[in-house]
Amino acid sequence: DTHIFRVANRTNLAPGNTVEAVEQRLLKFTPDEFRLNAHHWLILHGRYICQARKPLCGQCGVSAYCDFYAQSK
């Protein structure tokens, strides 16, 4: 999903040049108990907060950990 790809790369959560690379990194670091819902959370975060053209960093709950936010200050 494009939202997951964008969020994973912007935040440096699971950077990668391809969707497959990002997916593999996310699977490697996501604890089993969160795997069922993690993709939904990332999609929703990318759709409503970490938007492609105008991210809402001021409303983001993880901006303190986000590489994109740190660089945009």
C-alpha cells in the first residue's frame, strides 16, 4: 500500500526502495501480537495524518520519533 510505503520511509521505521523491501523490514520488526492490526494503523496514519502532499506533523503522535519531522523543522 502506498500509505504504508510512505510512512515507513518518512519515519525511517522501515526504509526501503521497493514495497517488498519495506514489507520485509516491517515483518522483521513488528511483534507478532501487533501484526494483525499494524497494517491498518499504518494505512490510516498515512491517509489522515502523514499525508503525501501536506503531512499534519503538528497532529502526529509519533512526530518526536520521525525523521521527516525532524528534518522539516
